[in-house]
Amino acid sequence: MPSPRPGGNNAGALVRTPEWFRPIQILDVELARPLAAIAAGVDTQGRRYEKALALIRVHGRPVATVAFDLPAAGLSAAALGEVIRKGLDPALLAQMSGESSLYVPGEATTAAGELPPPADIAARDAFLARAPFASVVIATRNRPDNLARCLASVAAQIYPAFEVIVVDNAPSDDATERFFAEHYAEQPTMRYVREERPGLASAHNRGVREMRADSQFVAFTDDDVEADPYWLCELMRGFEAAANVGCVTGMIFPAELETWPQLLIEEFGGFNKGFQRHIYDLQDHRPDDQLFPFTPGRFGSGANMAFERSALSRIGGFDPAIGTGTRAMGGDDLAAFFRTITEGYALVYEPAAIVRHSHYREFSALQRQIYGYGVGLTAFLAKALQDQPHLALDLASKLPRGVWYALSASSGKNRKKGADYPEELTRLERKGMLYGPVAYARSRLAARSYEQTTGPIILMYHQVGIVENDRWEIAVTPKHFSEHLAVLSRRRQPVALCEMTAGLGLPQLDQRQVAVTFDDGYADNLTNAKPLLEQFEIPATVFVVGDAIGAGREFWWDALDQVLLGRHPLPATLSLRIAGREHRWELSDRAPGGTISRLRRPTRRRLRRMLWARLREVEPAERWRVINDLREWAGVPATVRDDRRVMTEDEVRRLAAGGLVEIGAHTASHPRLSALSPEEQLGDIIRGKERLEAMLQAPVSSFSYPFGGRLDVATATVEAVRTAGFSRACTTRPGVVQATTNPLRLPRIYVGDWSGEEFERRLATWL
């Protein structure tokens, strides 16, 4: 069934701004300093503000909001104090009246100078002296102007040691990258990365993967917020508010209320979860709430949250099947909060960690947002049951109360809505709730399909050099190989093959990872490839055919090409005995042109393909006997060409020196393993492994299947590789690595002699 869409072509037409609405000026009032007079400002359209909403603070901590009318002449300090006094809760006012460090409205508003700092300020300063290193992740997409304001506020944090990771999520242009390069590229604590998989959850997961190794805490915010100077400090302090805190969330206050849709999102529930610190867990801090923990919206929002790194890892990070940018449209933050609680961690809401959020100004955007909230809520619940089915009975027992909470006008969720709250928004939210489970199911399928076509990749090279008559198209020029490595350094995360396979089985792999491999053991792997790998500091695995090392001859397939595809003339008739059978071919008179004619009169290339297919099935001794017979027939002596030379033992050791290049096994004789008996397969595999281990005086744990297609990686062959003691094995079957990939059936991507531009274009299809 098609996905329901909010609004349609007349989005916003059913909702009109009431005549009584006036833009509201947002103010910030600190009661630990003398109050100042307030002038009436003008809104974005040049109209004078007639109303104001003040966030009231005490030594930086928010304690209340006060709404009031704003006269044309503004308010004097004394008048402002009186307005605040009338707007504050009497109990809060009484509490503040007993504090000598405060300028209580109406009592000390005319005092001069700063008052002594309270104990909380001293505690904050003491924390800053020992504050842990933290990472800040900001996800963005196509909004460099918003990002500029957000980054400026984050860069101004009063916090001793932190890094900022900007994740550009599936951008449609390079505007954000250019902005960052112009303004922040020279700052070592600021980094830009690009995540091609769309979705806020994927962007957040990417940010976590980019964290410094010694960073144990990560804070998340969005590009449409501005952070308070002590935002990061207060988030990090929240981890000390209780034992075993896995997550801390903070207050999200509106940056502006210029339009009615911006006020409506506050009536809908907004992002402000109150002015008291709350601790939630399943034991000592379980709230008196019949729906706990199935209403994670009360815990906070994804635009202002932080996690302890190991806790986030334990809950599996953020699910890429839900959240903004997916069919589920939201719920990734809710799912993370919920899983934090159900995994036994405490979650802290810390109101002193403040960010200001720019709500959508337009009705059409608000409609999509409200609909998305409905979809995201029930998508999250569907995910919760999918991941933790043992909670089904608990959720079922809470369902009647949950329906009342979602639908009743008197519930805590809906009681803030005024008489003018549009019924259209309520219908959209409920429509979204109905669609949420379906959206989650579709989003899971889409995520699974995406993961099958994108993810970590293993690149397959053979030669790096200028190779004459490269009929197999396996050689990459040094210039192009250098361009490939430059692209990988910029767009991917090059890792050793063993590091990539270490992540198999984890909930989500690092999709940017790429491993570089070479097959066979050509000498140019040492002379041409290794210097470039060292230049870019990119590791690689080179799979070597054991018996070919130091044998003083070319690989059999190169020798076959030398005989059949050289510029020398060939006799018109060829008779060969292969594995006891006689074969006879007549070459066509068009053979030098390389075209394919009838099978009974093959061209050189056709003959080469037929002989290659037969020779790969026979034993090595028989293979070389046939090639020697071909040499005699064609009158071509056995020579070793420089561009086809195989490494010597000393060159293999030099290639492995330094640890950047791993030497893997490629069997002893490069047979087609499926043509051998299980015993013969195991024997050839072990012989190749032992030859290399004796040569290197080190264990060899990586393997590559000769030919490596589907028929070459049969179950018996894989079992032989396992028995031989290999930890990982590469095929030639194309594909990306997934969490469920068998480490002994790793797919690889063939790389041709492409320019850097072409390589980057192809690389984007594997992201």
C-alpha cells in the first residue's frame, strides 16, 4: 500500500493563523545579576514585538519561564522585576527569597555589583578542572547557513577538551564541505566527514565511528540549534548525577516564536521537559508513570543528548531503519533512550544543558513534522517489540492507558494545546501513528536491501605497472593507483583486512571501511605498489601463490598469453594432448586481428580462452607440459618478461617488512580447487600456507581462492580452508561486506585501470 502523505498539494491551506497571534520576543533573564531594562524589539518582518517569553535563570540554571506583554516603550529594570515576580510560582519565589546570592525580583533589583557564587557554581568550576575529553557530533544536510550558527555556538563552549565532528549526510551538493573547508579546516579539533547513507541514525553512527579512540563520551546536536556556553559542560556533569548513567539529555528552548506554527509545536509538546533534573532507571529512579518506559519522549530529544560510549555500543548504536531520512521518519532517539533504560542504565535529564532550536516557520513543514512524530512513535514501539519480544506482555498491559494518553485532550501529552490548536494536525498525528508499524517494516526491508548493496568493501588488484598486451585487464598504472589511494584517503576509511573482518557479527559495520588486496604475487606489488601504499599509509594484503615464488618463470596464464597473443605468426594447425585427450584446432586467417570466428576455426583470443579453461582444470605438471608443447609449436622460447615477473623469496620478505602489507596465501599451485578431491584441495592449501610461513617465519592467516567464483568456493573447499587454519578468505564474487558475511567467503570488488575520477564515481555506488 502506498505511504500516506500529509497535506498533499494544499499543505497548509486548512490551517490559518488566528488574528490574535503576535510574534513573541524570546528573552534570557539571569537573576544572579542586576536586571536590565528591556527595549521592545522588532520581528523578522519589522513589526514591534507585543509579547515576550523569558527564560528565567539562577546562576545559569533555568528555573522557569515567564510570559508577559511588552509595552511599546519597553520595560525598565524595576518593571521587569515586577513582571517576573508576578509570573513566577509562589513556591519558587519563596525559595529564592531566602537566597542571599540572588537578586530576587522586587527586592534587590537595584543592587550593584556581582554577588558571591553559590555552591553549584563552585562545583561546576571544580568539574571543569577535571572534565573528561568529549566528542560532539553534528549531523547536517544541505544547510550550511544553519550549520554556521550552530558551529559558532559549539566552538564557543566553556569546556576544556573536546572535538567536533560534522557529518554531512547524503548531501546533494558540496556547499557544506566548501563552507567547512573555508572556515574550520585549519582547526585540529574540528572535522568534516561525509556519510552517503541517508538518515539521521546513519549520520550519528558515522560520527561515533569517527570519535577519537580516547573519547568516552559523545554529545549529539542538530544543525538548527545554538548551544548555550555551558551546554557541553552540563551534559557531561549529568553523567555524575547517578550511578551507571548511560545517557544524558538536556533542555531544548525555542530560538524564536515568529510564526504561529512555531508556537504550535510548543503547544504540541515542544522539546522542553521541565526545569527539574530527573533520573530514570528500572530500579531506584523508576517514575510514578504507568506507561514507563514506553513513553521515551519524556526523556528528551535527539537534538540534545549525550551517551557514554560503551553504553551506546552495548545498545547497538542508532538503528538506521528508523529516524529522520527513513520511511519511519523518526524514533531513532526514542529507541536509543528506551534501550538505554531497558539495558539497565540510568538516563538523566539535565535542564541546565540548554540549546535553542529554530522551529519550522511554515505550516507545510509543521504538518510533515507532526505526521512524522506520529509515524516515528509507533515505529519505535514496533522496533521495541521486534528487538525485545519479551516486553510484549508488558506493553499489552499498558496499551489501554497508552491509547488514552495519546488521544485524550486531558492527558499530559495534549493538555497544553489551546482552543485554536488545528484539528488537522491532530488527524495527521493519528494517521502517522496508524502507519508507523507499516513504515517500520518497510524501512527495515529498505535498510536490509541497502546493506546488501552498500557497506565495507574489499578491493581486488593484481598488478601496478605499465603492462604490454594486458589481455586480462588486471594491471593498473602507477599514476591511476596513486589516484585511487588518494580517493580512498579522502572518501573512505582504509583498514587492514583483519581489522575489517574483526567487525563481522556486530550490529552495524563501519560502512566507510575499505581493504586493499592483491592476488598472485607479481614483483610490481613490491616495486610499484608498496611505495604508494606507504606514501598514503594504506594497509594491504597480498595473496601469494607459494610454488610460483622464486620459480624463475611467469604464471602459467601469462605464459599462455605470451605464446598465443604475441606478434609472432602461428602455424595454421594446432594439435595438443591435454590430460590424455587429443585436441586439434585450425586457426582462421583472421587470427592476427583477434576476432572470434567459428569454433572449428578459432582466432588467437578464442583459442586462448579455450585453452585457459582446460588448463585450469588439470594438475600443475600437466599444465606446464602443455605450455611447453605450445612453445615448441609456436617457436616461442621460455622467457620472463619484466612486466610479468613473479616475486622472489627475498622480495616477498621485503614486501612484508614494516607491517603495512600482510602476506596471505593463494594456494601452492593456483589450481581450480573444485576440480580436486577434498584431500588434494587440503594438501595444496596447506602446502601453500606452510611455504609462506617458512619463508616469513610468521603465521599466515588470510587466504584467497584461486579463480574465486561461485563454483570455486564450494562447501568442501571452504571447510578445507577452515581446517588449514585460516581466519579469513576472499573470493572474487562481487559484493559488499555485511555483518552476517562468512569470513571465509568474503566478496571483493574488481578494480580496473580507471582514472581517479572514474574510480571515485564507481566508489560512490558501493557506499
